[in-house]
Amino acid sequence: MSARQDARTWQALLLTVVAAGVATVAGFASGARVAAARAPRLDADASRAAFLQVYKVFTSPRCQNCHPAGDAPLQGDDSHVHMQNVKRGKDGNGVYGMRCDTCHQSANLPGAHMPPGNPRWSLPPAEHKMVFVGRTPAELCRQLKDPKQTGGRSLAQLLEHVSTDLLVGWAWDPGTGRALPPLSRAETTSQMKTWIDGAAACPE
Ligand code: HEC
Ligand code: HEC
């Protein structure tokens, strides 16, 4: 082998090694890109799935009866319109002569069809109706992410509200003859946390 041929062989060898190195690095990089693209997508899927669980609770009778689309509260497991022509009123506490606390006390009255009770028994105010009834999962998801429709609450504050608010808590102690929401309060809070931790992804 001449010295010149020798040099060419070495050059070729070197090129092969460099090319292999580049290929390996590229392989790692594209592997990492795939992993990076996959991780958030998995989170988003988990987030959306968790929201569907939260949605089942929000649209269960115990919650949606106080979050109606119109101006009358709803009653019962079939969510029929409240009797006695009860109306929301500006502040959510009813209209003159038909205030909620005329009938609703600070605790449930014992017996079937007796008024349930809580110190703050009322509907959301007219300016923030916070409607759950009739919302699709995608609609409710977007609504909860819009502070203009949640009385200015952030997602963290909504989570706090659902996990600690006394009025929300009534839904899991609703008195005689009323079904409980489909998930426990702890399970609802945990699903809501999964939804928020996955960047509050919304179903299609
Ligand atoms: C005239 C009395 C009266 C007034 C005033 C009244 N309620 Fe009621 N409410 C009742 C009674 C009685 C029940 C229980 C009905 C039943 O279980 O069949 C009830 C049930 C309800 C329920 C159903 C709870 C559930 O999940 O099934 C909601 C919600 C409700 N009232 C909201 C309100 C709100 C909000 C106001 C004020 C804007 C109000 N009510 C004013 C008597 C009244
Ligand atoms: C007795 C009526 C009543 C019941 C029952 C009720 N809520 Fe509410 N909810 C209200 C009122 C009133 C407000 C507004 C209070 C405020 O802004 O401070 C509210 C506000 C909220 C909010 C914050 C604002 C928003 O945009 O939604 C959430 C979340 C909420 N409720 C969830 C629930 C869930 C979940 C349940 C059932 C587990 C439930 N509520 C049951 C009356 C009720």
C-alpha cells in the first residue's frame, strides 16, 4: 500500500466512525423528541379522562339543581323545576317574599320531601349564573377555565372550593331520599387535581 492509499483508507475509516457517531447522536435526539412529545400527550389524555369524571359529579342532580340554566332552582333526582314558583333573584337568595331561608334552614330538616338546609343555601347570583345544566363536557370544561364565568376563581381556587366549601359539601349529606353524587368528595377532588395537573385539557 502506498502512503497515499494508506491516507485514503484512514480517511474513509474516520468518515465511517464520524457518520456512525452522528447517526447515534441523531438517534438519541429523535428518541428524546419522541419521548418529549409523548409525555404531555399522555398527561392530556389523563387530564381529559379525569375531567369526564368531574363532569359526572357537576351534572349530577345534587350539584346541577343549584346550577340551572334558567332562573328557578331544580328539585329531586329528576331535576324538575322547583315548586312554589321560586326564583333566583339578583343575589341568588330568592325574590321578596320568597327568600330561600323562608323554607331552607341552616341544616336539613328530617323526613322525605322536607327542605334541605345549609347556612348559605342559595343559587349563584344573577351576574354569575355558573350554569352546569345542559353543558357538554367540552363546554363546561372551557367555562370553568374562564374566570369571567367563575366569579373570578382560578383553577386552584375552584379545586379549593370543591374540596372545602360547606355548601358543596351538602351534596354528600343531602338528607332523606336524595341520591349521592356518583363519586365521593375525596375522589372528585383527586380527579379534579389530575385534570388541573395535566394543564386542564378539555374533551373534544
Ligand atoms: C316555600 C318554601 C321554599 C322556598 C321559598 C324555597 N324552597 Fe327550595 N325546597 C323547598 C322544599 C320543600 C324542598 C324539598 C322538595 C323535595 O325534596 O321534594 C326544596 C328543595 C330545593 C332544592 C332541591 C335539592 C335537591 O338536590 O334535590 C333546591 C336546589 C332548592 N330547594 C333551592 C332553593 C333556592 C335556591 C331557593 C331560593 C332561591 C329556594 N329553594 C326556596 C322549599 C322551598
Ligand atoms: C344549594 C345550592 C348549591 C348546591 C347544592 C351546589 N352549589 Fe355550587 N354554588 C352555589 C352558589 C350559591 C355558588 C356561588 C358562590 C360564590 O360565588 O361564592 C356556587 C359556586 C360553585 C362553584 C364555583 C364557581 C363556578 O364557576 O362553578 C363551583 C365549582 C361549584 N359551585 C360546584 C358545585 C358542585 C361540584 C356541587 C355539588 C357537589 C355544588 N356546587 C352544589 C350553590 C350550590
